[in-house]
Amino acid sequence: MLSAIDNGIINNEFIPFFQGIYDCEEEKISGYEALIRWKLGDEYLSPAFFIEQLESSGHLSTIVNIIISKINENIEKFKEDTWFSINITPNQIESDELINLLKELNFPLSGRLHFELTERTPITNWEAAKRNIKVLNDHGYYLKVDDFCCGYNSFLNLINLGLTHVKIDKKFIDTIDHNEESILFAILSACQTAKLEVIAEGVESWEQYIKLKELGVRFFQGYLFSKPHIVPSM
């Protein structure tokens, strides 16, 4: 698999797709999450099939570079206030890997890039993470946590990182359909207390949207609003 990933990088087989994020206050798609896909023949594989191998391949910075390049190539197709989210791992934020890449690129898209911290692995060096996040903030970048409450890191430690947004996983959103949303309510209450903006992920019905909006959620991502596309039509 690792050699196939190496070849995929060389052959430009890793393609960013963009899924819109709806802002109910502005009543528009205000940002996009970049979702990497691996093009094999006529198929585009989702990261579920290769993300663990990609993370161990040493190519994560290359993927971030590919995404930033694609955004820059198509920047005129997006409105000026549109922002973009890119997934990163704890290792990228603990090491200087991401900072060094952005420095090489002359800190591109300042004010318009959000980095979503995945929680598949725990943060082990919190001081290094805080230091690098401050560098990101100082250059106009924002930090979010993806799949909030699904990973290894404690709520209080994450708050201390200086994040601005959290993304609530679809499995919590789906509890609305089964009248089992007590955990969702607790998560939203904690986020509101910490003054964190919430993005509800995997929203697929108007019933979910209306309920979440009533609960104070501002941002929504899911097929109800936007499917992933190679370059969104504006």
C-alpha cells in the first residue's frame, strides 16, 4: 500500500473534493471542507480506505500542499469571504511539519484557511501543540476539532489549545431521529459555555437542521446542503 501511495503522489492521483458548509445566519455556503480522494481508474476512493497508510507514509504535508495549490488555482471561482478547512493530524501540529510547509509557501490564504484537527491519535506534546497553534493564529489561520468527543483528547485540554470551532460527528446528529439526543444536548451545552462555534456534520434532513438550529447551531455540513465536488459550481 505504501508504494502505491508513493506512486499515487507522483502520478497526481490524490484529488481534493470540496463540500460546502452552510451558515444559517448568513443563509449561504460560507466555507468548504477539502476532502482528499484517491483516483484509481474511474473510481475516487474515500480516505476511509487509505488514511491510516497515508498518515504513516510521510506524505501528509504533500497532501496539504496539493489542497492549497488546488484552492489557489480556483480561488477566483469562490467568493472573497469564502474560507476553507483542511484536515491535519496531532503529529502535524506537534511537530514543525505544518508550520514549515506554510512558511515555504509564504503563509498562503491568510484569514481563509481553517485547520481541522483529527483525533484518531492523541496529542502527546501539548506544549509544542500550543506553540505551533499560536504561530498559526498569528498568521491568520484558525483551528477546529473534527469529530468532537469521538477521539482521545480531553475537552479541557482541547479548549486550552485556543480552538474556535468544533465539528460534531454525524453519529451524534443522527440521535435526533431516534429521540436519544441527550448526549448531543450535553455536548452543545458545553460548547456554548466555552463560546465555541459548532459545525453539525452529516446533516441530511430538514428535521435535523431545524432542531439543531433551535439549539443554537450556526454551521451545517451534509448532503442536505452540498455534496462533495472536485471544484464547486458557484
